[in-house]
Amino acid sequence: MADTGGLKSSFELAMERLRKKDSDAGVTTRPMTDEQKAAIAEVRSVYDAKIAEQDILQQSAMKHLAGADPAEAEEVSRRFRRERERLASERDTKVESLRQG
């Protein structure tokens, strides 16, 4: 954002404060390389597909449990939810490690 000398938005002011705070703390930022961006996109694509697969498997399992014990259906739903959360966490960890370099 170029400093035009005019009024700044709250966002611009907040970003300036954060950049100053980071520089005071010795935090540096560097832009991601094209290779990093491609690798992150690939990781996201793979994990989004795995999460979509879990959604489809859950829908199928729930259809087979139609009319079954509600507690059993809740347990199946909870297991699928936990697996999706694990996949999302794994994806986020890999993306962060790719960002770091």
C-alpha cells in the first residue's frame, strides 16, 4: 500500500502497527516461492479430496443406519467428524511446514 499522505483506513493502521511490532520483535517475512505455492496447492487438493471422501462415506453409513439406534448413528457421526478434523489438522500442519520453508 503506497503512502499517499491521505487518511488511512483502520485496516492500514492496524497492519502498520503489526509490521512495526514484528520488526521490533525481529520477525521477518519473505514471500513464498512459486514452488512453495504449488506444493501448498497440491497438499490442499489432496486433503480436500480425502475430506470429501469422508463426507461421502459418512452419508453412505448414515443411510445404512436409517432407523437404527440413534446412539449408534451419533457414534458413527462422531467418528467421521473426528477423522475429518484429523485430516484438516494434518493438512494445516503440512501447509505450515511448507510455508516455513
